[in-house]
Amino acid sequence: MHLQVDIDRRGDYTVLQPQGEIDFATGPQLKDAITESLVAGDVHLVIDLLKVDFIESTGLGALIGGRRRAHGLKGSFSLVCTEEQMLKIFRITGLDKVFTIHDTVDEAVAEPPILAS
């Protein structure tokens, strides 16, 4: 199965927008897209989850690893998500305390990037 990940530049930010389901088969593709952006020097990432229908532990792992790598490069990493079922997953796992979660991409890119310490 293939996960489509669109990439857009918004000022200092790179916005990755996966579409569909992020599961065991497609999670590694999200991880690769995040890694490729970071290797290319795009260390301020916004992951737009508005077109994601489902996410499970492999996808969550890709997001956690991406955040860790971005912060290791003195970058930033935030999410855009409004789907209540997905937000519930972030709350249940405690990841709503780990990730900055915005309602829109415009909101996520409105401020200059906050550099990880």
C-alpha cells in the first residue's frame, strides 16, 4: 500500500500532508518522508493530519521519531489535527502533551519557528 505525502513550503516551515491511513504498511513511508525533509535541511516541520483517516502505533512512532530528530537538529515539529477520534488517540496515549497540535496549517505557521532546546 502506498501513502501519498504532499509537501508544501510555507515560509520557514515545511508542511507534510499524508493522505489516507497510516498503519503498519504505510507508517514507514511517513517516517521516510519526514527523514528526507530533515536530511534536506528542512528542520521546521508541520505534519498536517487533516486528510488522514486512521493512525495506529506505527504512525505514532514515525511522528515521535520525527519530533525527536527535528529537535535534535534544533528544529521544530508540530501537528495539525481536528478529527476527534485522532485527537482522542493523542490524549489517551499522552501524546497531546508531547506534540503541539494546531487546528489549521495557517495557525501552525503563523509564528516564527520555536527552536528546540
